[in-house]
Amino acid sequence: MEILDRTKDGLYYAKQVQDKKISAKDLIEESFRIIEKENPVLNAVTHMRKEKALAEAETRDFSNQVFGGVPILLKGIGQTLAGEPNTSGSYLLKEAVAQTTSHYVRALERAGFVVIGQTNVPEFAFKNITEPELYGPARNPWNLTHTPGGSSGGASASVAAGMVPIAGASDGGGSIRIPASFTGLVGLKPTRGRTPIGPGVGRSWQGASVSFALTKSMRDTAAMLDALQVLQPAAAFQTPLFEPGYLKTLLYAQPKTFRVAFSLESPIGTAVSEEAKRAVLKTVKWLEANGHQVTEKKPDIDGIKLMKSYYVMNSGETAAMMVGIEESLKRPLTIDDMELGTWVLYNAGKSTSAANYSNTLATWDQAAEVMADFNETYDLYLTPATADAAPEVGVQWQDEFVLDQMRHIGEFSMAQQQQIIWDMFDKSLAITPFGMQANLTGQPSISLPVHLTDSGLPLGVQFTAPKGREDWLLLIGQALEEDGQFS
């Protein structure tokens, strides 16, 4: 009899272990069995630590741990476990091994998780699809010809396929919420500063990137927040602890009526599919039927300007990272060392001025101020999570003219380089334009699996809340889940 049921969540399995109905070892072995069966097709998992994980399952004490004995896969970038691969989906780092265990992973271990391996990611997590040259494309369990998204694409595929009930993920521009939308999962990006970072790093992508997880249920999401919320004195950003506890709030809080603004429009003016609009309007209808105050309204933010500022940050951070890699390799990097998109960001970052970079962060702060004012009137902001369902694997997102400019990126001015970056991401960004804003304002935002398209692919809606109000996102998600609105 199979132990793992893809419909069950992490807390269910932790209770099974706690009640001695199954052993942690049996649970871990079952995860590996499913990975070995499904992964040759899905390509979601890039590394397994089978012997170590099974040894931990037999020797660790899982009593009084909320996720005691539950298997988890780490995202293949930024979630390091000492002695395990640290490739970031890159040929350049294909032999790299982590020297330290991240604070995030230590928090997972304290919660009782057993790390069983790592998931597939695009090179350096730069894309909203997971098709690295190093590992090849991950595939969507709902339809193998489609992507599970990115950059936490391997994570979403592994959870949707039932390999693990929860997988580590991170979100620097929608990278939790995009794959959640594409694979029918719950995908929360917490408030900036909510979850652990480091050691050796006090911010990631200037605070835009946050580590969390992809889950199957609201209660798992709440329990993960309880396990991961932290105040780190060394971190650049601090968010007050939510003292009532997220899981307790879900279990015992009284229903709350929210003031919800919604928009069907892309923040960058691109097309939004009829399916994505249907998903939002279906949710609007449910909100109104359940007593929430709903208004069609969007914040006064220049989405194109904000997105361009995001690319400036990406460029600068990529150049800084590559300088460190050059120093460790003791040689200059070439176009052959990395994927072409990475090469573009690296070279554009070398041309980015300090003034331009500083103005980028000011643009984020201005958007955060607009959203703070917006939240004085509206508690939650509802949009599509993605503008369409998952695209097919292997789409060529740039035409030959753009590709030629990318290959010669060093020959252009700073302004021209930033335009080339825009053109490089133009078509793929149009599918996922809704995620980045919350990363740059620092707000919590969640993708909820409320819709299936006529072709049978999942498509989520996104709620964004004021900073520190993950509990509001959990409550609205719980109400939708309990009322059978999850697809």
C-alpha cells in the first residue's frame, strides 16, 4: 500500500509519525520511491541524499516537532546544507559544494523536516520557467508538455506530483507564486524580513527575495510561518514576530470581513487572458457572497517604471555575484561560462552607475508608500496570480534580432543595455507581470489555487496584504479552502 497520498499535507503525515501509524523511515523511503518513479519524466529533483536522509529518519528524535519526520526538498539555490551541492542551476558552479548550512535550513530541521534532496531551478533563479542548460527542463505534472514555472519550478513540480507534501522555495519576483499558480498549489511570499537569511548575507536582492515554501494547504502554510518567522539581529530587515501564532489564528480566529480592491489589468499594460480574468471574477463573486466589500480599483503605480527598476537591481546584483565568482576562480568570466541571459545581466550590471542603482531603490520605496496609503482604504488587493496558465516547455522567448543584441551586450550604452534586458524578458514577463510589485514593496502576497482552465491547467489568483499581515492572507485563503473553492 502506498504511504504518500498527493492530496494529504505535511501536518497530516507529521501526525501519522507522531501517532506511530507510520515511521519516519517508511515515509522517507516512500518519497524516494515516488521520486525514482516520477522524476525521470518530471525532472523536478536534481539531487538526492538518500543514505543520509534515511539515517536521520532512524536516529533523530521527532517528538514535539510540528513537522517531525516529514520529508522536504530544498530549492537548488540559496537553501544550503553543508556538504551538499550548491550549483544554483549553473554550469559555472556545477561542482560547488555548500560549506555551511543556511539559517533557513536549520529552521526547517528544528521543525522536524528531513531534507531528502534538492529541486531544479533556472540558472541563478533568473527566469519564471525552469529550463536550465545544466539540468534540462522541469515539467508540469498536470501536463508534461508545459512548464511548472520558475524559479521554484522543481519545487512546485515535486509537490504537485506527490514526491513531498512541502518543498522549500524562494520568491524574488514571483518565484513562489508563479509556480504555485501553474501547478495548483498554495504559494505565499512572506513580508520582507519575516524568514531567515544568511549566514554571511543580510539581504537578498536588496530585500526583494524571501525564502519560504510551496504547500498544499492553508494550515501547512500557517505552520510553516510559525516555524520560520524570526527576528535576526544581523539581518538588514526586521519584521515584528506574530505573537498569536499563525496556525492558532487559523484554528481559532473569528471570521473577518475584508475591504478588497481588485484589478484585471496587467501592471505593465500587457494582455491578460480571459481565463485569468474568470478566475478573479469568480473569486470576486465569492467574496461578495460572503460579505466582503469589493471594489474594482488599482494602486497608482507606474508598473513599467517599477519593473525597469527591478532589472537594474538584477543587473547590479548579478555583476556583484560574478565578481565574487571571478575572485574564487582566479580568472575572468566569459560568455561561455554562463547562459546568454545571465551574460546580459552580468554585463549590464558592470555598466550600471551607483546613482542609477540608488534611484532604483528609491522607486521601490515610493511604491511602498503608495501601497501603504492604498491599504488605508483597502485591506487586500486581488489580481490574477499570472496572466495565463503555464506555457509549454521549450518556447523561444527572443527573436534573432534580440538574441544578437544579447550576444553583443558589451557594445551598448547603459541605457541601451537596460532596454535589451527589457526586450529579453518582454514576452515571458507578459505571462507573469503581477508578482514583482510585492517583492519591491516588501508586502506579503499569496497565490491561491482557485481555477482550472478549459484545457485542465491550474491558474491561481493573488491576494496582497499590508506588511506584516500574513494572517489576513491566511484567513482569506482558509475561508476559500474550507468552502471548496480550491481547484
